[in-house]
Amino acid sequence: MNYDLKMQEEINKLNFVPKILLHACCAPCSSTCLKRLGEHFKITIFYYNPNITEEKEYKKRLEEIKRFIKEFKVKYPIEILEGRYNREAFFEMSKGLEEAPERGIRCFKCYKLRLEETLKVAEDNNFDFFASTLTLSPYKNANWINEIGEEIAKESPVNYLYSDFKKQNGYKKSIEYSNKYQLYRQDYCGCIYSKKEKINDKK
């Protein structure tokens, strides 16, 4: 499935400027996504990442997104909504999967946890669409993310916007934006398990 094409087809059908709640994990991943969507949507970034298990890291990424959207201009003003910092939700979700490899079932459930909360907030605040920056990363399974988004939106008044933001050199452009705006980039997703795996890889 070409999810990038599906997104463009949806954009081409728009006859008004919809509000979209864009789940975001960090400033670098947000960059390309904001550029792609900023001409067509009124964007509110939703920062909800209970997988970031170190509070210092969580706050650092949040403050970097806030700084970035003040400097990065698109057609419509970008707003930000901070979700609950709820590490317990992540640990409860990952119980029994502590030794699961990265990009496996634990990651699938983590995508679902974050997308479900994004949809709930989008419904509560009358957004037209919801989406996630997670599909930008070559380390994330875009098929899973889109399948989850499609499934949970079936009974919802809020539309899921398919995406594969890494297409059209999206990931490469995010690195260029990171250099231009001197964005803080991290080399692991945020959870304690991915951090341990990254440390072991370096060893």
C-alpha cells in the first residue's frame, strides 16, 4: 500500500481547511511532517509519549518541539497540546514484553497506545483528522501505524490521515531541518528497552 499516495489523494479532495491533531514524538520527526501538512491543515501537535521513560528526556524533547514551532513557519499557525506524562501506561502495556526485540510486538502495542490516545483527544476537541509523525522514521513500521490508525478510526467521526512521511526524501529532509534549526536529535525511541539495546549495539 502506498500510504504517501493515499495521503495526497485525501489532501486533493479537501474543499476547506481542516483541523488535524498530529501526534509527534520529537522535533526532528515533526519537521518534514509540518512542512508537508502546513499548507493544507490547521495543525495542533499532540505530544503524548509515555514510552519516554526518563522524565528529563521527556521534557527535553517537549521543550525542543515548543522552540521549533516558534521558529518554523507554515501557512497556518501551529499549536501544541501536551498529553499526560504517564510512564505507568507504557510499563503496563509492555508487561511481559520487556525482552522483545525492537520493531517487534512491543513497538506495535506502543504505536497503538499513542494513537488511541491521540484519537480520543481529537474526538474530545472536535478535530477533523488525526495522524502521527511516527511514519517518518525508517526505524518505525509505517504499515503497522497506518493499519492501527485505520482500524481505530472506523467508528469515529474523526478521520485518520494515512501517511508515510519518509517518502519523497522525508527522512533526509528532516536531517536537513535538524541541522538548519540545530535540533536535538536522539538515537533511540525513548523507552528504557530501546535505550538498552542501543547501548548494547554500541558495545
